[in-house]
Amino acid sequence: MAGGKQTARQQMINLMYLVLTAMLALNVSAEVLNAFKTVRDGLDESSSNLDLTINKTMDAFQNGMSSDPVKTEPWFKKAQEAVKISNELGTYIKGVKEQMVTEAEGVNPETGDIKRNDDLDIPSHIMLNEQKPSEAKGPELKAKITDAREKLLALVDPADKERVTINLKAEDPKGRKWEEAQFQSVPVTAAVTILSKLEGDVKNSEVEILKYLQSKIYAADFKIDKLDAVIVAPSSYVLAGQQYTADVFVTASSTSIVPDVYVGGSKLPVDAAGKAKYTITASGVGEKSFEAKVTVKKPDGSTETYTKTGKYEVAAPSANVSADKMNVLYIGVENPVSVSAAGVPNSKVRASLIGAGSLRGSNGNYIADVTTAGQVTINVTADINGKVTNMGSKVYRVKQVPPPTPKFAGLSSGRVSSSAVKAQPGVFAMLENFDFDMKFTVSGYTMYVMKKRTDPIFESVNGPALSARLRTALSTVSTGDKIMIEDITVKDPKGNTRRLSTGVSLTVQ
């Protein structure tokens, strides 16, 4: 809000200006005249800072025109008028300053001060001009200051006149005219400093008016002092394959406003944060709705009511249990199982396995370990308002993991190059087209190496690696030789052993 406040620097500069003016009346030394330049430099710097403030304020008005033109436009037009009034007067004062400096032979480049800074005639000639009063700038400047002051204050609502003060004024002191008191018998440096101070008064007054106009844009709006993040979804219950949609935004509220909240004609209690809680016991399956009315008192004493319809879905208790990878559980692997219950947080849901095996996990993610082929049942319960409720169950088939495929040189049958055969370290078993990442190791096999016109070489081996005898035999195979592997046994990650019904049959090419 406008209030005529000045910075400490501005107050110090004004005080120095008053002291120097008083010392001039005592006909003090040239040092005092030189000191006016220091004051003038400070006034010019303060004027530049005020320009920054004015620019930022007008930028804020421009932003307001983009975001809320209805409320901003009336005050923005007044702000533009205030800038125009200030610029016109500021331009006039600047012109008078330039005329005075020019007649004083300009600025000394070595000192940075006005060359004839002690000349007493130039200010009187320009501002008073007793020979040609019609050409005197003093009375004209006084009239422009008075006119600008009246125009600026006219932009203020009558009810706010007491709250807005501006420094811009040109009042006659007792027994003298204002222009005589300011510019008669004063040196050029003092007169130019006075004009610089007037420029600052113009900009200070402009800033105060702009601040006032900016404050009026939302004067009738609620004063917001608290923000909160909110997520609002039409429904928190969705089916697999459906899209979940929610509005995520920031809400603003005021701790000084206590609303009246009504649902179904009943007034709800409101907490210190201005929030009311609506609670009802759900009954009947399907979509339900209710209407809430919130009444608030505006800063101007009037009231405004906001109405909102809320919806929620009532569903019968149900459970959803699914194996993550397939519709059966396999012996010897960790079977991931997801468990959930409609409308119940996963932290409140529990699952257990009935049959040969066990179930471990929490928060909807479980691992099923089964040991015997057949079937098991997964039962689901939920903690709803402190009561354990049975949400349903599902039966799963239990099967052995499919047998792996034995491979040598990456093949189970067909033709293989002699170089690939000679590079192989042993026999492997690969589980193909199976969703689990399960690995088998070969625990034993019998290999036959059948070369042309020689007796077959064969040997039974424990483990996957080739024996020395088999490596020697394979190192000399050539086109047309055959390799057969039979009686293959494998071991799963849990140490269970099984014999494969298939073997390997390869022809060297």
C-alpha cells in the first residue's frame, strides 16, 4: 500500500540537500558547492532505481492483463495515465536542467562537475527572468508540478485519499513565492541539484500511485495465505485395461476464513484449517452422489456460496488373484503372485496358500513355492475398519516345469560344423519357450562318436564337461561323422534330478 516511505539512502540524500542549502545561506566555501555534485549523483542513482521499480510494476500490470484482464484493465489504464503524467513533468524538468548546464558552459570533463557551478545569475535568469517574466521557467514549473500532483491524486479513489501521500508539491513559503525560495540567488550547482530532487519527487510519487493502483486489483478478493497440493480423481476404482485419470493441482486457502459447509442440508463441523469431513456408511451397490455447499464471507462483508457434486462407487467385497506369468504354478521355481482386493489398500490385504507349498510376501506381491503336482488354493482376506473380511479365493493347478532341451554346439539335431564341435566344452540343457528364468545343469550323459570306417567311441560322463577321451575323439571328426548323446540327466536349481527322454543327434558337415 502506498505510504510515502523512502529508503534510508534517499532520506540521507534529502538531509544532505537541506544541510547544503542552509550552508549556502551562510556563504560557505567552494567545498560546499562541490559537495552538491555528490548529492546530485546520489539523487540520479536513486532516480535510476526508481525507474527499475516502475518498470517492474508495469510488467506486473502487463502480466495481469494476460492472466486476469477483467480485473486488471481499469487499474492498468490508470497506471498508464500515471506514467504519462510523470513522464511529461520529468521531461520538462530535464529540459530545464539541460538548459541551465548549457548556459553554465557544460560539464568539465576532468572534474565531472558543471564548469560555472558557482554562477549565481544563471538560475535567476532562467527561472525568474525579471526582465522578461513571461519567459521565466520558475512559475511555469510550479504550475506543472501543481497540475501533475492534482492529476496523480485524482487517480486515487476518494475513500483512499487519507491512505496515499506523495512528495511532489510546490507550495509558497510564508512571504515568498516558491520559485523565488528555490532559485533566487543560488549557484548553478545548487539549482541543478534542486531540479534533480524534483525529478526524484516525481518518480517517487509515480511509484506510490502505481503501488496503490496495483493493490486495488484484488482488493475485494480473499486473502490467501496457505497452499496445498491436491489430487482429485473421478474414481479411485478402475479395472485392468482402463485409464486412471486424476486432476493434480494446488489449492489456495485462508486461515482467517471459516466457511460454512453443508451436505444434504446438514451443517458439517469445520476444523482449524477450514476443512470439513463428510462421512457416511456406504450401502447398496453402484454409483452414489451427494451435493456439498460451501458458504464463505468475502472481505467486503458479502457472502458467496459454492456448490459441488461428489460421487463415489459402492462395490460388493471381491478379490483379484493372478499369477504374474501364467495360469499355473510350477514346482521348483518361485512363482510371483499379485493379490489385491477392490477398494482396499494392499497394505490391508493378506493372502495364504492352502495345499502342498507356502506363500510369502506382502503389500500385494507374493511368492508361491509349491512342491507336489495337483492343485492348491490361495485365500484372500482384508482388514476393513479393523475387521478381518474374507475377500475370496482361487484354485491353481500345480505342474512340473517342462523338461529342458539338451544341446551340443547349440544344436539338438541336424548338421554341425567340425570347427564348432572341436570348440565345445561340454553338454548343456536349455529351457526353451518358458516364462521363468530357470537354469538346468547337466549331471550326466553318454556320448557316442561314430567315425567312418572305425568302431564307435563312447563314454558315460558325470557332469556337463567333456572327458579327455571324448575331447580327443571329437578333435579329429570330419564330414559325415556322427555324434549322439543319450541317457542325459539334469539337475534344477533346487537340486532335483530328472532324466531327459530326448537326446542329441548331429552329423558333422
